[in-house]
Amino acid sequence: MATLAAVVGALTLLAVLNPLRQPDGADLGPQSSGARFVEAEVGAGDRPEASATPSSVSSTPSAGALPGATDALPGATRTDALPPVVDHGPRRGNKVALTFDADMTDAMRRQMRGGAGTSYANLKIIDRLEQEGVPATFFLTGMWVEQYPDVTRRLADNPRFELANHTYGHHAFTADCYGLPRIAPRKMTADVARTFDLVSAYGGRQTRYFRFPGLCHDRAALTALAPLGLTVVDGDVVSGDPFATAWQPIVRAVLDQVRPGSVIVLHVTEANAPMTDEALPHILAGLAERGLEPALLSEVLATG
Ligand SMILES: [Zn+2]
């Protein structure tokens, strides 16, 4: 029986997330007209060893609090300047980056508790990528990591997968971001640092890549994150997969926009992006037809 609370929760969820169908990019902020890409400072071969496990959290140095300790990671930047904002790599070569956002909000967590079987981890996507040996980069919210530690471990253990940061609880970092609840500006730095800490405990291919919820950022948000030494990654190919009711429009959106160096934005949040796994094989086939090859984000930003 659907309770009023569950209905309100579902409506809130739709109200909050449905606007993400819109082409992200309407509010990229003043910094988005700056650097469209940067050469990554280190190559993918300089990745950290996959060794840490969640059990080592207490003894792991705080990556968020110690920016100097993260210099070797892809996407690591100086901590005394605004973070670079990129939405694609160089337009040469044939590499493109498949990126999957793992959103998790308070509303989604309530939905999981209230609804039987609601999943925000699309294992069919991960299965497919693993079966075909396709590289991908995952932007994880801290709350998603807490909800899905086993899936996070699986992602971290795959050398073809790269891990990145999508905030702790998917709050808006600007005043107007698709109706997402806004984080207090004084909490921005700690929110993102905490998420780096949560993700880095799993080891694997760690990065200092970060994506704002809804791709919404402004100078104040970038200033807040500067001490963390990260690179902000938007994306030039928005798939529109949230709340899709058919896979064909997702495939069309991706294949119509994709070019060498593209960063493709998809979601691994099954319940509110339920067609992405069905779209994925068609996307992979379409990329192959065009001579485009999926690669880690760090490789795409470095070499194109
Ligand atoms: Zn998101």
C-alpha cells in the first residue's frame, strides 16, 4: 500500500531529479568559458596501487585534508588557484570517456527504505562493461559509497575503472540548480573532502576528478574547492538518461554528439535511470562504427 509519505517522497524525487533531463550546461557558471580541457599532469600509468580496503579507513591519511599528498593522482592540481573546469579532452585521436554518475540523495535513500527492491546501483551496466573489457570512470557520491560498499569495492578492484567524486549527498553548489537542495557554502569544502576520503579508502584507480551535481557551479563554488587540488569535469555529451522510458533516445543523444575527446555523461543509478543498461550495448556498437574507442577519463583528457 502506498503511503502518503511514499507518494510525497516519490514526487519530491521526481521534482528534484527530473530536471536533470535537461541538457546540462545551462548553468556552467562563469568559469566554463575558460579552459575547455587541460593536459592531465600525470599519465594513467602513474596510478596508485590497488591495495587499500575499507577496513583501512581509520589508518588512511585524509586525502581531503592533505592536498599535498595527492599530487600523483590524475586530475590533481595546485591548491592555490581556482580548479580547472573541463568538459572534453583534445579533439584528436579516437578516444572518448564513458562516465557514470552514482547519485544518492536523502530523498533517494528514503525511497530505498520505503520501497521494496528499489536499487540505485545498476549492476547490469557494470556486468556489461566487465564482460566486454570496456574502460569507464565512475563519479561516486559519498552516500552511494556508504549504501553500496560491495559495488564500490567491485569498481575499485577493476583496473579498467577509474573512481572520481560527485559530492557526498548530491546537493546543489549554486543557488539555482534544478531544484536540488542547496548545501551551505561554508560546508562545500568539507563535503567534497569527505567524499574523497570515503572513495579513496577503496584504492584502485583513484583520481582528483570532481563533478558538480547538475553540473552547476559558479566562482564561489570553485573557490571553495580550490584547496582540494582537483579538476572539475563537466562533459560535452549529455545523454539525458535520467528517467528515460526508452533506450533509443539515449543512444541517439550520445551518438549524435560524440566526437574524439568527448566526455559522455551517463548514470549508474538504476531506479531513476532505468534504460541506461539497455542503451549501453547500442552506444558501444555505435562508437565502434565511428572508430571511437572508450578510454579512461584520465587518458582522454591527457591525449585525446
Ligand atoms: Zn549527479
